[in-house]
Amino acid sequence: MKKSITPFISVCLPVYETEPLLAQCLSSVFLQDFDSFEVIVVSDASRFHDEAGRSAKKIVKQVHKDCEKIRRKRNLPPVSVTFIEHRENMGLVEVRRSLLYYAKGKYISYVDSDDVMAEGALKAFFDAAQAHDSDIIQGRSIAGFFRPDGSFVPKKKNMYSIITIGEITGEPIIKSWLSGGKVAGVLWAKAMKRSILERAFESIPHIECNMTEDFLIFFFTSFYAQKYVGIDKLVYYYRAASGMSSARKIDSIRKLRMVCSSASVFTVISESEELKSLSETELGYIRRFSTKHLMDNILQLRKSVIPELQEKAHAILCEYWGAGFVEKVEKIMDSAEN
């Protein structure tokens, strides 16, 4: 394949407090055996550093430099990289919107910056796109953790690995996800047409959302997508429970709001015109998913919030989710414990 001026795939990485794992992620992307991709990195005003004391910007610069040397030895062309840094933390929805804005590729592949792209992933996406011209291409993924020696240990169960090998056509892909259980509702391990994602973001207002943003963005993306193909190729290693944010003590109002921001996902969806065309089965899936995330919020606030913020935490929880919904779910959880 001839090298094109416009990259075929834009690999998009959001960064927020994942600097200790960023170099491994970037290396897995830069060293892909493919010749028509770019890398876009957006730091959401992250102030973390890796073990060497490097900021996200310095990590990107150094890893890119090191990987370019390796690519030359392998007779691979250079890879363009763009680094953007938000002045203020805007949340993951807006980071992914920024990534899309700066991307030039026909297809977008989101990679979380604490995960790893498998060898040959981009070539597999390209081959599938050429053969099927699908709106969404999904490859296989494995959830687990990396040992210090670099080996990967898979988890016994991976709820995000749902995939249908082959094509799904003839109806919006959202139905295969919400009611068919044939597609994983996450952004990673996929390559999606930029035109479909741009249409999806037009339906999403600017919001501060740091949790569950995959569900929101994929809701609209899958609604507009008409063709899906699943490929029998491992493309992604998902680092389960990396500990970068999930186990931290919640000791500020800002952290409280970040946890509760997942409610914004369901607020946007509930107010959308697209929701009106869904079946009761599909609506039921969304209701169950929102309830699950409220339960997760309640558990996280109960376990991680410092004592002096507990009362304020509950007030913020009710502000985001609605006092009636919170009370109902709390009663369900408390009765299940007794």
C-alpha cells in the first residue's frame, strides 16, 4: 500500500493521571507494523508524572523519538504525533471530542492510555475496512493485568469482550448492542468511521463527564452506524483495575463531582430524540445500566469519602442522580445486605 498524505487511521489517546503507564501504551501504538496512521494525544490538564518524573508531554516526545529509531530499522515510515493539553480539566467526553477534532484519519481508534494495543491491530483494522467498508470494526480484546516482567495475565471473565465475528447490517447497530448482546458497548478495541463519530458528537452537548463516557458516545455512534464487522483478531489488552483512580480516597468536592458525573451520561441520553425510537427491551437495558452505575457511585462514596465530607457527598449524589432515584436504589441495596 502506498503511503498517503492523509492517514487512514487516527489513534487517539486521552491522558489523565495515567502517566506511569503511558510509555507502554504509546510504544504499543508507535510500533504498529502499518504505514498510514497518526497518533493524537490529549492531556486533560493532568499533573501526574511517571517514575522518571516526566510529564505526559515529555513522555510522548521521548517515546516517539525512541520508537522512530526502531521504525527506521524495520523500514517503516515515520509516524506523526500531535500533543494537546487542556488548560483546565474538562472531563473525558470533552477530551474525546478534542481528539476527534484534531484527527485527520478516515477511521478513529480510541486507546485508553493505561491499556496496550496488540501487535498487528492497525493492519487488521485496515484490512477489514478495505474488505467491508464498515462504520464500526471491532476486534478481540483481553482484560487482565501485566506482570513486572511484561507478561499479561488474563482475567477469567471479561464483560467487555462481547463480539460478533462477521457482518451485522440492515438495522442500526444499537439494537445489536442493547437488545441483542452481540456488540460490546465500549470505544476501545474498535476502529470507527470519523464521519459517524462526528455525527454522534453533534448530538452530545458539552458536558463535564469523567465516568461512563464510553456508554454515552457509543450510544449515539451505534445509533447512526448501519454496518458493523467483527474480526477474529486480538487487537487490545485492557488493563483491568489499574488502580490509577478507582481506589483513591475521595477528599475534595471536585473528586466527589468527578465520581457522580456518570449521571450526566444518562441525563443526555434520556433527553435525546434518539431514545424515542428504541424498544422497551432496549430502554430496559439502559435503565438497568443506569441503576448499576448509581449503585457503583453509592458504594464508592460510602467506602472512599473521608468522614467530614460524607454528608456533602450524599447531597451531591442526589444533585446529580435525583433524590428520589437515590433513595429508591439505596433501599434496594440496604435490603439486599440485610
